[in-house]
Amino acid sequence: MDPALAELAADLPAHALLTDPDQIEGYRRDAAADPLAGRPRAVVRATCTADVQSVMRWATRHRVAVVPRGAGSGLSGGASAVDGCVVLSTERMRAIRIDPATRVAVVQPGALNAEVKQAAAEHSLWYPPDPASVDISSIGGNAATNAGGLCCVKYGVTTDYVLGMQVVLADGTAVTLGGPRLKDVAGLSLTKLFVGSEGILGVITEVTLRLIPAQASPSTVVAMFDTVQDAANAVVAITASVRPAMLELMDHASINAVEDYGRMGLDRSAQALLLVQSDAPGDAASEVAHIVEACEKSGASEVFATDDPAEGAGFTAARRLVAPALMQLGTVLLEDVTVPIPTLPALLAGINRISAECDVLICVVAHAGDGNTHPVVVFDPDDAESQARAERAFSEVMDLAIAMGGTITGEHGVGRLKRDWLPKQLGDDVMWVTRRVKDALDPLGILNPGAVLRP
Amino acid sequence: MDPALAELAADLPAHALLTDPDQIEGYRRDAAADPLAGRPRAVVRATCTADVQSVMRWATRHRVAVVPRGAGSGLSGGASAVDGCVVLSTERMRAIRIDPATRVAVVQPGALNAEVKQAAAEHSLWYPPDPASVDISSIGGNAATNAGGLCCVKYGVTTDYVLGMQVVLADGTAVTLGGPRLKDVAGLSLTKLFVGSEGILGVITEVTLRLIPAQASPSTVVAMFDTVQDAANAVVAITASVRPAMLELMDHASINAVEDYGRMGLDRSAQALLLVQSDAPGDAASEVAHIVEACEKSGASEVFATDDPAEGAGFTAARRLVAPALMQLGTVLLEDVTVPIPTLPALLAGINRISAECDVLICVVAHAGDGNTHPVVVFDPDDAESQARAERAFSEVMDLAIAMGGTITGEHGVGRLKRDWLPKQLGDDVMWVTRRVKDALDPLGILNPGAVLRP
């Protein structure tokens, strides 16, 4: 072991530092499978905040890049290794403490989202944010990317639930930001700044999450449409006056991919499907009536409503199968563009046009109620020409979203895959502000270099 | 006019620059009536973003401090003038544009909160944040302080509704952050950083606010208690399982001050009153039943419930009279400490002890459902000894809140009045982070110097 790594190992518990190339290989990439991922010199599986501090102090002394990593489920290459870096994994920091009186969860970053939900549920409390990766993504990663999900249309995203956190800065200093207070304006909104900072400002070692009373049992509406445009119009009509607890869209290709994968009983002939839930206690019936009416007026070919939570959960499960189902069709480039709601029909039309022009399959699944779409570009990884067309489509979808006043990423993060599009969206002046803040907190540029910003 | 000011005047519309001492006098202080407020050299009443840019470019060239000012309703001295500064008022920038399809309001900073609410209501939409100053405070100030209010217990604070903004930086550059997108994680959470930054990072010249469907008609519960402790216990019990749309507490002194001021029909003998609203459409009856039961089990001497919105609005109006009513009793020091909900009874007991020890009247009104209390220290401004005891009590309440894991300010901001307590709450390391971010964006220290941070 080289002397610098030996120095780091001496500051860490036994077995926390991995240098075996076979072991390290699994830490090079997150779920984005970034082909440009580098080779780390080591992986540290931290067991506590002090371990994270040791790594950052050492990295500062030796000017070594550190790539923080949660569960590795990220979809934008935010945790792609860079050559010679140390990958700092929080997978072993998994403690969850629920304080039911204060209604907060104090959670180490490696705990999975679903584990936090489960721990809260034991006290009849609820942690709402529910990225599709709920069973495999960590809370630290959720906070670092400001993860979204299906319930956000009514209940907001991760940042709305992060009341405080402990963060280790580039030089190894651990700071506590915010805390278990429902209102707190003492000083700058640093907690909010660190949420969504993708590991470029510090390493999150603990989060304090707001919990709310358990969700009421939802009613579910499923509507089929002969065109994606009709479905998009229905989304605009629904959200004009009710706040559904879920409002998802699947297009024809997504429906059929799910049916091929899991036989969930969806109508293969539909060009689009909306999955809508209402959880307004005592008022679900009137919300459901409004949702049904909005779908019918928008030209739905079939509308089905149920108060049975199990039946609703079945449809939700089908929706959650889209990502794994599409991965069966080939290699995917997973988009995450979001536009203002009224623009959704035009965005979907534009994606359809790009699909035709680039001669590539683009399946669309969307958190439609937020205007947050996931166009999934599917290609054959063994066909360079197919891959080039897919990459062109991926790029054009982002350009289209920007042109429509949208964002290149609604909930996955910029990471390394979308970094080159960020200046197109934000402009030079906002990039300058971003760089100033980054440089102020990480003057050596050792924290996740290459994520969000060019190194 | 001195040559530097003449240079500024040349860049501004006629009458935008005020230098008459009599006119300037009214811009030296906000509602905190800071006795240490300085004397500005001029006031600029900007008419548009370009005016704000002219001021900041000029201030950068001449190294002149700029104190941004909204409606001047701030309670922490965030808009206190400093000697030789330019006060930059946004009072004339009042345009409001509602986009009902996207459900956003695009608002200039000088528009009042109530004006935005009214404009949204014309489209059956709702802008929830409702500081007690709703009729007199501006949206720019609300965003700069991350203002709260009565509905926050269910609907969140200002930052939860700010989707984007235009900000003029220290050097005069105007940047657009965020936008009309319900989910957006492209780059750092800069919008969230600027919300609550109290004018020390930039000058907000436009905000894009999320609107939601109009609130359902609320049901109201009023409960009287023989002790403040019983009322505080009821707050803990209520919030354990329902999400009321309002949960306010008034103590004996507040009740009587309101009755002296406006004869609203409150029970003068009660030691504490809870004002609770439920707006769960279709389910208010069950929420109300739960609220009533929680109050009764906590020892309420009388509980009254009504579905009549007008009757509920009457009680809310009484609650909103507390601040003006208390100002009749003497000069006030208005506290804003917030603690975790279960700590609320102990905080109120501690405030009672401080009141006795310092021999000073402290009336308490609280957004109790958020743990956000406004102990109001009343003193005779002509009695130096009384003032000294009041200042000691003001300080001790903040120390108590910090010791209990609370914050010195839940919604008013740090400004200049609470600046010296901020390091006690945040600690040196978080102050260092704050200073780094401030220096990165305002290297000359010309933006609202002395607010939040020592100059």
C-alpha cells in the first residue's frame, strides 16, 4: 500500500479501506453506468462521521479527489469515480432514530428511503418522498440530489422534508445545519443549499427529516387515452383545480414494456395511461369525480376508479416496473426533463418528433402532475450507430426542454451525464454564482470534481 | 448634490433619487425601530430591475453600502440604514402577473402579500404564506426573510412557494434563478439560498411564486385553558395526529390586550386560548372532533367549535390584533423563538420564569403548531431601568430557546437586532460557512452590511 493510503488506513477502522481492484470495481459507477467513469485508488466504507472527517482531512492534506457515494442508485453519474480518487461510501452508516413526539427522523446517510418510511410507519408517521428507487436508494443520496418521486405532486420533494443535517466540509470540519425545528430563519438557508448539492460542497453524514401523520388510504383512477396529447391535456385539466396525491403518465411503449415484463393487466392498445390517486380524507369521492370528469372531457377511451387500496397499489406497482421493464429492451438513456404544466402536451409532441427524426425508440413515463417527464431512449449498445442516434436524441430532448422554459433535470440531478447542458439552461452568470459558492466551500476542488461543474 | 450622487442620479429616472433629509428620515428604520439605525446619504426608489442594477453598479464603483428595503415592516432591523448608505427601496415595483394555467404568480418585490393573495384569488388560486403583516409587508421582504405566518403549520413557509426569482448581485449583474417549474434540480439550490438571505447576497427584483387551488372553507375550534401549560400540552396532543390549518396560542396578557384594544369577545379570565382551524375538505368534522377531544383531555375549561367561516374569521381577526394591541401597552421587544414541539410547554414555563425574574411583562402569542412563539416584552421607553430589564429578558429568552434546541428566529429574521445571538446558536463553524458564502457573492461587503453578520 502506498504511504499516503497507509496514513489514511491508520485513521480508519479495520476493513474500512478497500484497495483490492476487484472490490473497487463495483464502486466505479452508479446506476447511470457512466462509460467515462475513472479508476479510484481506494474505497472507504465509512462507519461514522469521524471516519468521513478522517477521509476529508487526509484528502485536503494530499489534494486527493473524493467522490461521495450513497447506495449507487443515481441516474446521472453523480457518483462516477474519477481517476485516482477515493470513493467515500456511506453504505454502512444506516442508523435511523424516530422521535415521534417531535415527528422527525434522524437518519444516517446510508439508510435506504424505504427503511426510513418503514421506521416512521411503526409510529403511524410518514416520510413522503418516494423516488421510484425507494427500495434501493439511500437517504443521503436522496438529500444530495433533492430526490423527487410520485407523491411530490401533492407532498413536495426531499428538500421540503430536510429540517437539518450534519455535513463534513472539504477540510474535514463537521457542521450541524438546521435542526428539529419546523420554522427556522436564523442565518442563511444553508441546509437548503446543501440539499441537491450532489456532493460538491460537502458530505452529508446525518439528516433530520420532517415526518407527517400517515397518509389516508388513497382512491385510484386509471384512464386510457387514444393519444398522448389527450392524456397530457387531461393532466392540465386535473391539476387546474385539485391536488391529486399522484398523477403519473405512461405512454404506449411503456405500457407494453411493463406488460412484456410483468403482465400487470394494462390495456396494451392504449396510447397513454394516466394513473391518478386522491388521498383527501372524506373528500376523495369528490376529487375522484373531478378527476374522472377531466379525463372523460379530455377524450379518455376508458376510465376506471377504485377505492380499494390493494387495487390501487397494483397499478402503482405496474408504474414502478417501467424502469426495469425498459432496461430489458436494450441499454437506456434516462431523461428527466421538466416543463411548466401547460407546456406538457407540446413537450410530448416534441419528444415524439425527436424520436422519429433520430429513428430511435423513446418511451415516456412521467410524473405528469409536476410536468416532470422521463423520456427513456432505448438503444442497442453493440450498434455504434444506434448509440449515436440515441445520444443525439438525449441531447435534443434537453435542448427542447430548455427552449420551452423547462429544466434538464427535475429530480435525478446533473451529475456528470448532464453537466455539459447545465450552462445552456442556467446561463453564464448563474454558472458564475455556482462556481463562486463551490470555490468558497471547496477551494481545492477535491469534492466530487466533475459533477455538476466542469473540473 | 455631491458628484458621486449626481452620477447615480443620471442613471436613474427623475425623482427616483431622494436626498432631502426630511424625506430620507422615513427610510432609516423598519418596524423594529432600531435605535442604532444610521443616516443614509440617499434613498433610491427603484422603478425596475435596471434601476436596481444601476444602483449596485454605482455602489460597487464607489464602495458604498446599499440597504435593500421592501415595505419597511421588518421586525428585526434587517432594513435599518447604516451611516452613508443608499437605501434601495422596491416600494414602486409592484407589478403582479398571474399565470393561471401554470399556477404561478410573477411578482415584483414591492407588491404587498395581500395584493398577491387577492390577484391569485381572482383565478380561484391561493398564495398561502400569511405573516401577520400580510396587509403591509411586501413579497420581496417576505422572500428576503423567508416569512412565515399562521397557515404554515399545514402549508409551509415562503421558501416552499418560491419557484424562482430574479436577483441583482453586488456588482449589478441580474441573474434569473429557478423558474415556473415544480421540480428543478439543475445546479445548486440557489433560489433557496437567496430566500431568507436578508439582502446580504443580492437584491430580489422579481419572484415566481407557486400557487395552489383555493383553500376549502375552514372549521374553527376555540379552546380556553386555566393554565398555559395545559394549552401547550393540547398543542402537542393535537399535532400528534392531525395537520390543522392553523394552531395559534394566546396567553392571558395577550387576550386582555386584545380585549382592551378591540373588544373581540374573548374570555378575559382564561390563562390561555387556542385558536385552531381545520380545512380538510369533507373531513373537517373528524379533524374537529379530534382537536376538541385533545383540548378537553388536556384540561380545557371551555371548547367551542364552529363551521361558520365568518365566525372563524372573527377569531382570526382577534388573533391578528395582538401585535397592535400590545403596542398600546408600551414599547415592545418582539421575540420570535421556535422550539421543537414537545419542548413548547417547558419554553412557556421558562418565559414565565424570566418574566418574573426580570420583573417585566412578557405576553405570549404563538404559532404554536410550529413551536414558533412570539413572547412580547413590554416596557416603558421613558424608564431606562425598565428598558434594561426588558433587554435582559429579551436576551434570556433567546438563550433559553438555544439551550432547548430551538432557534432565535422562526420567521422574522436575524437582521441587526438578533445578530449578536446568531453565533451562539450556529457556532463558529457554521458562521464560517456563512461568511464564506457572503464573501463569495459580495466581496466588497456593500450589501446590507451589519445585517445577519457583523460588518
